[in-house]
Amino acid sequence: MQQKQRYNERKIREWKRRRDVKEAAGLDTTKEKAKVREWNKRNKELISSDPRLKRKSK
């Protein structure tokens, strides 16, 4: 479970980086924002399904 949580957190950081790069370039970030929300949702569901997981998604 912790490995899945870490994977989700890496994906959140990855999509946030992509979003920030596109924002800096003045491009559309709709896809990246949706992916950040999607991965945050997945991580939140994972954390709520297992009480041993303590980190919170942002």
C-alpha cells in the first residue's frame, strides 16, 4: 500500500511540474490540471481505504 501511495505522490508531482512548465510558456494547462485532480483523488481514496497510511494529499 505504501508503494502505491508513493507512486501516486510521484504522479501528482509530475503533473504539477508539467502544469507549471506550460503555465510559464503561456500554454493551455487544462489537461494537466485535470490529471493533478485525478491523481489527488486516487491518492485520497487510497489513504482513506487503509488507516495505516498517514500522509495526506494536497
